[in-house]
Amino acid sequence: MRMLRVIEFLSLDGVLQAPGAPDEDTEGGFQHGGWQRPYFDDVLGATAAEGMAATDAYLFGRKTYEKMAAYWPTVPDEDAYARHLNSTPKFVASTTLRGVEWQNSTLIEGDVAEEVGKLKEQAGKNIAVLGSGDLVQTLSEHDLVDEYFLAVFPIVLGSGKRLFREADRVRRLSLVDSKATSTGGVILTYRPG
């Protein structure tokens, strides 16, 4: 069975909204887009490369997919991230999209939890969820997340969408790995249980 890994950049107060660019996600009047960029370092880069090597499928919610699909196909294949993201199968959970155009993308139609469960049963490496905060809520509610890879940075944003929102029950996690970055962040890997 494949492992489903949720991969998130978080502020110290748990905000995951718009880490990459000022206009990435301004929903709710969020004005801190791009907050994570100053914290990227070689430790995070090396860890991301290890994660890509262990991943052979991506799962996105609609909003994250649309942002990624607008950017990564325009980046030359000399960029290792672009080469990997463009060539790896991508699955998109959306009730509003009618089609997906980014190469190797498949639209999940029907019950998301059921379809993701089927994906996990297939042979292969890890399935990675990048961003996609709303989708992560659904996956968590249905106990489909096998691992949370959280890069937490020393910034308090005070507002924005958070990874862990209202929950229907207590969920305990076990720390399986941690490492510090050179920019004051910590990379934490947790598994349910």
C-alpha cells in the first residue's frame, strides 16, 4: 500500500496560506502571501529532493492545482523540480473543474475519499499532497493521511488558513523525524497514532 504524505509550509502559528507568492491566495483578505520564501535553504532543498525521489504521484485540490499548473509547465526541464512535477502523475480533487490540462493530470470525479483510498491501494511510491489545505481536511477526516511533513518557520502571521482546523475528534501524532534548517525553521515528520 502506498503512503499518502501531506507536505506543508507553516508559520509558527500554523498558517499554511499563500507561502509562495503575494497573490497566491488572498482569500479572506490575506495580505502576507510569499511569507515562506526568505526561509528556503539548502537543508529544505535537499529534503525536498529526497521527498521527490520517494514520490511517484501528486494529489491536489483545485486551487493549488490551478496555481501549480499555471507555473510549472512554463519552467524549463533543466529545473529538477519542474522536471519532476511535470512528468509525475497528478490527481486533482475538484467538484467544479471539467477538465485538467497539465500533462499527466487526472481529474478525480466522484467520492474523493473513496478514490484516494483506491489510489493508495495501487503499487507505487508515495503520493504527495502539496498545499491543498481544504483537501487535507477531507483526507484527515477520513484517516487517509499516513504522514505529515511540516516545515515550520519562525514567523507569526496572526491570520490566514491553518492546517489543523476544527476537528471532529482528537488526533494523536507521533514524531518520526526532525531537523533544523539554517534559517531557524524546523522540518517535522509526524505519523498518526
